[in-house]
Amino acid sequence: MVDKPKYVDVNVFIYWLGGHPVYGEKSYKWVKKIEKASPREYLTSSLTIYETLIILAGLTGRNLKNIGFVEDIVEAFTRLKGLTIEPLRSGDMVQAIELMRKYGLDYEDSSPPSSSP
């Protein structure tokens, strides 16, 4: 059992899936740790998957009508054994606005999911 999962931000997935020239290898190594981790050891948001799709579509010239592209990205997330994907709840969205005000964050950086059911 994992005490507190480690949150994985969108940049790790963008660098890994996009083959970033500087951070791609480091992100790949992190993803390998997630693949081997215990279930729920790592956590990300459903928003992270959507952001990854949007950013990679922009970088590659693809779009969200391309089923193969979308399947590949979603599968990349869902096959990571140690990663839990949490949905955003309405309370998370309200809290995100408060965090935006308090810390000057943009919306996606202030919107991690609740880790409790």
C-alpha cells in the first residue's frame, strides 16, 4: 500500500511522448519507474490526458478526430501500472480558482484531482 501517491504533471508526459531533445530521456526513465510501480503509487488527473492530447496534436499537426492518435495517447497512460488517473470533481474546480488567486497559478497547474474517492 502506498501512503501518499506522487503527482505526475503534464510536462513529464509531453516530454516523454513528444521525444523532447533535452528532457525526453529523463521523462522516459521516470515513466519506466511508473510502469514498474505499485498501483496508486503515482497519480495524475484526467485533465492531464486531455492537455497531453491537445499539446501533442499541436506539436505534431494531428487533431482529436484522428482516432489512432487519440487511442495511442490514451493507451500510453492506461498501460502504466503504477499510475492512477483521477477525475476532476466540481470541488476541485472551485478550489483551483482559489489556488489561482492565492499563488498566481494558471488553471491547469492549480487543478490537481482529489486523491480520495
